[in-house]
Amino acid sequence: MGTLKRGQRGLKKLIAEPAENQAKLMEMLISMEAASLIAMTAKPPEPKDLSETDLALWHVGYRQTLTNLLGTILTMEDATLRTDAKALAAAYKELGKTKKAGHEEYQQD
Ligand code: HEM
């Protein structure tokens, strides 16, 4: 998650000028790609009051949300290679939304 945090912050400064920042953007996005895969296979702290079935669904949802995050990161890699600032800005917004959804649903207080 620390790598995701550094990545998300770093991206913000770079996405407006993808041609100038292409190498840096790719480096950051690739490290976030790896971090999202690691988070996806990690076992997050579980909520306490769920039935066995609901807990199984909770884990599926956690994984699915990180799959969405990974998809957005790959979209940003593609937009970087095409130097498409508009597509990068849209995907960056999506990244923030998925992060928010992931934390609301899966981060325990
Ligand atoms: C760009 C996207 C994201 C960023 C920048 C981010 C950042 C962070 C940070 C800084 C923390 C607290 C420190 C840490 O535990 O390392 C954290 C915790 C956490 N995040 Fe994320 N996150 C992102 C996406 C997600 C998504 C999509 C999910 C769920 C599907 C998620 C689930 C969690 C959980 C469960 C914790 C608590 C971990 C624990 O208590 O061990 N995050 N995240």
C-alpha cells in the first residue's frame, strides 16, 4: 500500500505532460502494478461479524476491487505509451475512486 501511495502522489505531477515524463510515468506505474498484485494475494484483516459465506464473498470482493485497480493502472500504462494526457487524467480519477471504494469497504477501523 505504501508503494501505491507514493505512486498515486507521484503520478499527479506527471500526467499532464506524458511525452516529457514518459520514462518516469512508466517506472511508477510498473511499481504500482506489482504492488496491486501483491495486495491482491495478501490476506487483509477480516471483519469480525460475518458468516462464513459472507466472509468468502468479502474476500472475493476485495480481490475484485484490486483487479479493477490493476486494470486502471494498465490503462494508464497504455495511455502513457500513447502520450494521451486526456486518457491519463480520466484513468487517474478512476484510480482515486477505486481506492476510496476499496478503503470504505475493506479497511477495518
Ligand atoms: C491507489 C490506490 C490505493 C492507495 C494509494 C492506497 C493506500 C493505502 C495506505 C497508505 C494504507 C495505510 C498504510 C498501509 O497499510 O500500508 C492503506 C491501507 C489499506 N488499504 Fe489501500 N490503497 C489503495 C487502494 C486500495 C484498494 C483498491 C483496496 C481494497 C480492495 C485497499 C485496501 C486496503 C486495506 C484493507 C488497508 C489496511 C491494511 C491493513 O490494515 O493491514 N487499498 N492503503
